[in-house]
Amino acid sequence: MNATRRTIIGSAAAAMIAKPLRAQSVRSGPRIRIGVLTGLSGAYRDICGPTGIACARQAVHEFTAGKGLEVEVLTADFQEKPDVGAAIARQWFDQDGVDAILDLTNSAVALAVSGVAREKNKVALVTGAATSVLGGAQCSPNTVHWTYDTWMLAHSTATKTLEAGGKTWFLIAPDYAFGHSLAADTAQAVVASGGNVLGSVTYPFPNTTDFSALLQQARDSGAQVLGLCNGGADLVNSLKQADEFGLKRKMRVAAMLVFTQIVRAVGLPIAQGLYLTETFYWDLNDRTRAFMERIRPKTTDNWPSMIQAGDYAATLHYLKAVADMGTAGAKADGAAVVARMKAIPTDDDCFGPGTIRKDGRALHPAYLFEVKSPVDSRHDWDF
């Protein structure tokens, strides 16, 4: 199923500086600096983190080859804390000459850094955060929201689950911007499709590992569907504990944000049959497979998620706009770079052709998948 979004309304702080990655320059001039602000230690490390950094570096390598453009990549861990993320962003913009910040796989961090980028007239390339508020109430002329959002996830996965007979829902979500946004968008999609949300509960994020009490509430609600509005390690723990509780005998489990790393961590015997919505999958077509051939030697045993593919694609498109404007002009005016990114059609091996909407939301096809059974899987990452 190819479900392309069309019309959507409103849809500690010191940086760990990576070894610079530069093209062979044919002339001296100003250098573009990209900061990858990502999760290197928390719940989201596997779906962004080092593999996302490798993907951003791959885009820099490919784009700058043979060009007189110098690009340096810096990295830092936002530690799942908006204040840490904002402090790193200010240091990078004010002291370290960073022009664009990438990744931001935490919605609260992404919203904070988007505000700093607007204040400093720099660029925020949000490839990891999901909250649809980035393209709605808090959209910014300095921010591009690249990979996916909570509206997309809810209206694909939830709608399909309702079509399969899951009319009543109970939602579990982390108590921060991402969880609130995904739970709200899921509830809206459920009601709009004729379903009903019987209850919902939030839990402290990060550092919650025991979901037994929440799963008990879900089972006691009498709902037909358990809607898991979380991600990363939290989703892994939720799915494993739901299986231990035997919830699948009474409820259908709908995980609203699933990545290939989650499926691998949980295992196909538990994950089989889950619906998931993705804008990138490594085996989708010839272009995604070509990207995988180039990046796989650099990502060891972690094949890129759609967030990490977004790190590659957003970096590539940003550099196209920089080259179009000239480095000096791009460094001087972040909002102008974002405007140029919106004016140029997007096209890369991970997402194919696309556009960026006026509110900064990049539009790509979204695909609804079902996780394979163990007998149908050909190898470790064939999900």
C-alpha cells in the first residue's frame, strides 16, 4: 500500500567534535559546518546515533567529491534533554560556526533547537523527531521536517488496524512532546475512522523499563487494540512484556512507530504481523538497495532506519541548496537556505522524488508494511 500524504492541516552541553570530513578543495573559502545532534547513549541510539552520523557523512562525501566545497561534520549527544540540546545548539551557532543542525531524534529537543535556529537565523534539519507540531503550531522558516511525523504514522497504521476490526483502543505513550503528539494524532485517526479510545496513560520518559502496570490497565480496559505510542528501547520492552503477558490472545497490538531495529531486537516470533509505516526500507527498490550497498560497509551490524536514511537525504538536499546559493550566502542567511531547499525538488536514493511544503514538511511516499513471519524471512534484516 502506497499512502502518500497530500493535504494535511497543521501537520553536559559541550559538543563531542568529530574528525572533520572535507572535500579536496580547488580553492580556499568559507567552510560549511553541519552538527549532527543525535542520541548516542539513550533509548534511541540504535535508530539514529552512530549509524545516522555515518549516513550524514556519506552524503557529504558523495556531494563534495570533485567540488570546491569544504564541509565539516560535528557530533554531539542531546542526552534526551531539551535544555542540553538547546545549549549545544547555542554553542555550535555562537562559537563553533555551525550552519545547520541535523537529526534531533527527540521531539522536545527538536522543538527547542528549532527555536534556537530561528533566533540565530541558522538551519534545523529535523530527520528524527516525529511531532507534527513542527509543521503546525511551531513551524519555522528555518526548519525542515524531513522523514516522517505523528500524523502520517497515525493515519496509516491506525486506519489499517481499524479496517482489520480493531474498533476500540487503549493508548500507552511517553510523557513528553513526541508521546503527546502521537497519542493525540492516533486518537484523532481512530475516532475519524469510526473507532473509540477507551483510555490512555502516559509514563515518565526516559528511564521507564517496567510496563507491566500499564499493560494491565490496557487489558482491564476491554479494548480490542493496544496502541503503543512510543519508540526505541521503550517499544522493545513494551512489545516483549506484552508478549509475556499474553496480550495478543485478547488484544491486537498496534505499534505506531516501528523501525527495522525494533523488529530485530524483539524478534520475528513476537513482531510478526505488526503493521508499520515507513518512508524508507532498504529493500524497497533498486535505488534503496544501491544506497545500502554504499552505506553498509560503514554501518557494521546496524542497517539504516528511515531516520538514518533521512540524515543522508536531508544533508544531501541541504548541500544542493548551499551549492546553488554559494557558501558565503548560505552561511549568512539560514532562512534563505531553507527557502532555496523548498524551491528545489528533492530527489535521492532513499526517498526518491519529492517536495518540501511551505511549512517545512518534506513530502515523500509513506508505505504501510506488515512484518513477516520467521518462515518467510530470508535473512537477518529481511523483515
